[in-house]
Amino acid sequence: MKWNAHNLTDRDSGIELLKIFAIFVIVISHVVQTLTSENLYIPYQDYVIDITKATTDFRYIILLILYHFGVWGNSLFFICSAWFLLKATAYKKKKCFFMLVEIWTISIIILIVTYVILHGGISAKILLKSVFPTLFANNWYMTCYLLFYPISPILNHVIDRMNKVQLFRSASTLVILYIFLDFVKGDWFFPSALILWVAIYFLIAYIQKYLMLLADNIPKNVILVLVNAMACICLILLTEIGGLHISFLSEKMLHWANNCNPFIIFMSLGMFNIARNVHFKSRFINYISSLSLLIYVIHENLILRTYFRPAMWNYVYMNLGYANLIGWVFVLAIIIFLFGIIVAAFYSVTIRGFVERASNNLYEALKARYLLLESKILEKN
């Protein structure tokens, strides 16, 4: 989440552009989720559309496909991170703590501003969750990343000591259990987002060590992307068709919209390999990419998604109608995306430096106290 002018100039922009794309498709998905999910914290629900049921309405089918974009963006984001984490030998504790403090700071700022705007009209539950955003996993991706990041060097240590056969078997087992089987039925073998990421991590490790000729082959990766994209769309359409004729499937349209979707994961892997092999430099793209996690945290803030995104859809429903429904999805997504960029950039050039200094000072103080406590405990043992 940190950048400097030197990095903006030197970094290849292929992967950075992919990260911007990942954020945008995530925003699209979240706009669709707001449109298609009831919100118990607001009094109006007429704007909501139900896409869980099988339908022949082409607009609803498009919405269902766009709903899956969140899985796509999350997969792209994690793959971009995992590729470079595999090369690290240790994790930066101070960086991890700063991310924790920054997420809390942004949550508190938005809470205070919204509290003033709504004259205190925030539910006690939402208020409590906003004060402890990571504890309540208000943004699941960031909470999961803060859990995964510290264990990545341990996983690297394990992976580095495996031979080719051992790594292949480990990666294959994890992929079968927590991608393919979990995709079929989401409660087999005690799955979680964290375990899914470990499975993807081992898969990427095997590719990085033994399949680089394939990973660097752009035509084959284009085929990988296209085949899996078509497979994913076909699966969605077949479920829609099946739901029109089989009662068991009639309300299962969102069954495949989960983070272990293998078609989306392998499509994302192909896209990452293409981006990694497209070399160009753009200071502007690198700058926007450097704000990507801030944009993620800001646009999906619990208060903003609970009170403001529904208000946007309700305004469209009441005043403009749903005749151009798909167009409005993209209009609102662009507005929210640009809002995220502007707020992230403003935060970055105003108080981020102060937050980082305060975080570093707090980290050192807590570290000193922890080490003192640790030494006393170990002395007694």
C-alpha cells in the first residue's frame, strides 16, 4: 500500500494495469451486489432485483454474469500478490501493522463524516463494526490478507524444501480439495478463504518453479483465458436453463459465484501471465495502481456500502427507471471507482504520512512492551 516516486518510474506497468482492472471489475460486482441484495439497515427495498431465480430476462442474466466479477477481481489481486510473496524470505511486521492502522483510520474517518451527514443515523451494530473493521472482517479480503501475509514466509520455507514430486502432489491435493471439490459443494473438508489462498499459493509455486515456459507463452495463456471464460459463462447459462426446468436448480443461480471457482481462477492465472509478459512503463498507471488497495478499502467500506450505494440505486429506480439497467451498473461503477481514486489520492497526499509515522511509533512502543513481557514469561519457564 506504500509507494514512492522512484518505484512509480521503474516498475513495469503490465501487472499494475491488471491490478487497476481487478479493482474496477470488483467495483462492478459490488454495484450489482447492492442492486440484488436486501439491506436490513435501510427502510426502502423497492430498488432491489432478485437474480437468484432462473429467468429468461436477458438483463438479469447479464447481471448474474457481472455478479461473478468480484471473484474474478479478487483472484487477480491475490495472484498478483502471491507471485511476489513467493520470492520473499520474511514479512515486514511494521508494514503489516501499518496496514492494520490504515484500515482502522479510514474506517474511523468515514464513520465520523457519515455520522455528521446523517445526524447520527447509524445503527449501533454498524457503528461498532466500523470501530473494529479488521476484527469484524468488514472487508474480508483485507482481513484475510493480513492473516495470510505473516504466514507466507513459513509457506515459502516449506515449499523451498520440497522436490518437484512433493510440490506437485501437495499443490494437486490442495487444488482438488479446496478449489474443485469446494466449488461443487462449499462445505467439504472445512474450507475457508485462507485455505483456498494456500491452495492457490502452492499452485503458483509449482508454476513458478517448473512451468515457466508455459507461463511465459502468451498464445497459450490467451487460450487459457478464453477457454475458461467461455466455460464459466456456459456454466452460468446452463444453470439458468436447468433452473427453468428443474425445481431443485430454480433458485441456485448464485451457486457458482464463489472464490474457489476454478474457471475464474485459471482465467485469472492466464491473464496474469499475459500481463507479466507485456512490458511498458507508465507513471500514471503505476500511481493509480499504488492506490489500488486504498481504493478497495474505501469503496467497500461498511458504512458506504450500507447507506450510500443503496441510496444511489434507489435514486436511479425512483427517478430514472431501469430501462437501461446494465448501463446504469457501469455508470455507477465508474462514479464509485473515480470517487475511490480521488479520495485515496487526497488521503495519500494529506494525512497518510502522519498515519504512517504514528503507526511506526505505536509499533515500536508495542514491540518494546511485548518483548519485555515475552522475556519475563520465558524466564519463568
